[in-house]
Amino acid sequence: MKRGRALWVIARSVMLEAIRRKEIYLLVAACLLLIGLATSVDFFGLGGLVKFYRETALRLMGTFTALAVVLLAVRQLPREFEQRTIYPLLARPLPRGLFVLGKGLGVLGAALFCYALFMLIYVPGMWYLEGDLAWRLLGQHIYLQVLQMGLLTSGAFLLSLLFSPDAALTLGLLLYFASGLIGQVALTLYELTNAAGRLLLYTATYALPQFVLFDLSGKVLHSEIWSPLSWPVMAALTGYAMVYSGLYGWGAYALFRRRPL
Amino acid sequence: MSIPIQVEGLTVSYGRGAKRVRAVQEVSFTVAEGECVGFIGANGAGKSTTIKALMGFIFPEQGETRLYGAPSGDPEGRRHVGYLPEVALYYPFMRAGELLTLYGSLSGLTRADLRRRIPIVLEQVGLGGRERELLRTFSKGMQQRLGIAQALIAEPKLLILDEVSAGLDPLGRHDLRALLQELRKAGRTIFFSSHELSEVESLCNRVIMIDQGRLCHEVTQAELQAVGRKQSLESFFISTVRGGAAT
């Protein structure tokens, strides 16, 4: 069996599930409704609110995609165990590592599909409002969002193997939404705490990825004053995402490899 | 060619500390090429645990299990195996054809192989023409038939079937028996557990009995025939288990 084909068929089954179930459409519909409401502001005669639309749309797209990733990723492995669908799969000449990787790629594919649907609305919306798309910055923002999806997927897989699906979902969302806040609190507390406290803050800062690094929506919003990021910065961010995704992914594999089914 | 199934001193426990339970203790047996072996025992006797260890789903505390010479955890050993789990649901959002494409692809079948094999196996299990139907509409018996189809999709040399007739109606059991006979005649190695002892009796050339995690008896084809003349396999099994006979 070719590894690439095995990865593709597992990923395809995850994407098929995401597309045929209702949750992903609900997320897209809810997000599009909110973006639509933001767009409708212009119909009320409040011109010049391109920035408002851009900010609302980009933030909502990022948030809803992250939500879709965590929702999809945390249930992948637990559902396989619970419904015992994993047995016929792993009865094939399929290494467990390849199975986890295929599942992860499937979640990433479904998240990209979700993000592409958002973009199909965002871009025409910007043209309609005659706003500047800021292509280069937007492209970098999309690329970093994809890296973030990969990181979230591997983190959610790890959580789903450590905790119950509900606890993994709560923790995954909490870590995503609170990561910025945790970073800010760490900065504030750093000067006030002792050596042990600082060590703890360092540990927390480096153990948890800083999702805020992957969000360029603020720069896209103010594209008239922000230039696209330089290639070394983009490479550093790519490396940062790869290291964390790799660590979390390896952790998930290490737990799954010896897990009795 | 290596021996299809080798189980040597297999011991498997569940739980930790005071709650630790030995599900299987020092079980050893082999299944040779072309044999059809029935694996019988009461509920909780250790049949499914042994099969799961054989498939590499759980890890032995002691002993080892091999499929075609490869340790059970090694994917290579599963290359020639078709497996039916005791209980499994199949993805309800998929169509029957899509499910078989997934499993067949993972077994290494090409697209051309899949186009050829899918209608054949669906026909074999009595689901011909249902390739496009969503699995959420399938009854329990149809799911079990589909389970048998997925085990057969890659034309495996060895079939490991756990509770093969569970959920099948009398007609389904009859068809299954005919299918297994056909596969046996075609030279496939079959190892299966079942509570349907008449089925085991009619199909197998050897029967392995397990009770409370230990092998308690192994009945060869000659013994089976002798048993058949005097009493049914069911009454032989009951008297063996209740009588506490051991190998």
C-alpha cells in the first residue's frame, strides 16, 4: 500500500464526514450571517465602513474556522473508539502513525474547505464595497491561519487522547481563546513574581503556542500603514508552527501507539 | 509460507492494581494454511480478547501472537488478513461502495481492483445493487453483512471473524454458511468465533474451546466426526466446560 494513498483515503473520509454532517454548514451559515449583517451597515447609508466589514469578517472567519477545527479534531479519535469503527481500519496493513496523520490531514482539509467558503463571501464583499483587498497581507494572513489550523488540529488530537471528548473540547477552546490573555497576564505578572513564579510563567509561555502570532487581521485592516511581513519573519513563524504542531502531533502519536483498543 | 496464526503463551489482563483481571491466561495454538478453525467459549471466556491480541489491538502481558510470522503489531502481518470485529458500526454518512473503497484502498487495492471487487463482495453477502445506499439506512443484519464484505474485499488468504453470525437472521446465517463453505473450498484459512455451534460443527475441521481465559479443549476433525455420531458439539461443549476438562 502506498502511504500517500492511505493518507488520502483516510483524510477523504474525514472530509466527507465534515461535509455530509450538518455542523460545518451551521458554522458557515452563522458566520456568513454575521458577516452579512456587517455588510448591511453600508445599505443603511453609513458609507466608508469598509474597515468595519473587513475587521468583522476576518475576525469571525478566524474564530469560526478555529471552532470548526477544534470541534472536528477532538471527536475524531474518541468517536472511532466509541463506535468501534477503528477495528476494520486498523485491521489493514496500516501503521497507527499513518492513521493519526491521515485523520489530522482530513481535519485540516475540512477546515480549509470551511475557510474557502468564508473567502468566497469575503472577497466579493470587499469588491462590492470597493475596498482594497491588500492581497499580499491577506495572502500572508491566510497562510498563517492555515498553519494555525494545523497546530490546533495536533493540539486537539493530543487533548482528545488525554481527556474525555467534552473536557478536550472545553480545554481546546479555552486555550485557543485565552492564549492571548494568558500571554498578557504572563507579561504583567513577570515583574511582580519571584524566581519560581517566573519559571512557571516561562513554562506556560513556551508550552502553549501564541495563537495571536498567526493573526494578521489587524495588519490587513490597516493595510495602508502596514507592509507585508518579511520572508525571514514568515519563515520563523512557519518554523514556530511546525515545532509546536510536531510536538503535539508526536505526543498524540506516542499516546495512541500503545493504546489498547 | 509462514503459519497463518501462531499464539504462544498468550496472557492478557485488563485494569490496574486490585481491579486487575486476567482475561486470557497462557493460551497457545496455531492455525495452519487452509484450515477452518472454530473458536468457541461462553460469554467472557476470552475469545474476543484473544482475537484482539492477534490483530494487534491490545498488547499481551506475556506471550506472543503472530500472523504469517510477523508479530501482531506489525502491519505487514495483516497484509493477507480479512477481519470482522465482534461489534462495529460503519460510518453512517458513507455509502456502501464508499466504505468498501476506503477499506479496499487501505488494503492496497487499485481503483481497477475496487471496481471489480465491490460488486462481487456485495453480491456475495446479499447486498448486491446497494452500493449507492447510505449506511445510516442499513439494518443491523445488513451492517453485519457489510462487515463480512469489508473482510472479503481484498481477497485475503486468512479470515478472522469474531462472532460472525451475530445479528443475522436465519436466512442470513444460511447464506453465510454457504459463503464460508465456498471460501473454505477455495483454500482460504478461516478462524472464527461463534455461539452458533451447529455452524461451527458443519464448517470446521478443528474446534478450539476456551473457558475462563484458558484453553480447555481442542477437538480435531476426527474427534468432531466421532462426537457428531454420539452427541452434538453443543452438548459436548457444555459437558467439557461444566466438567472442567483440560488439555
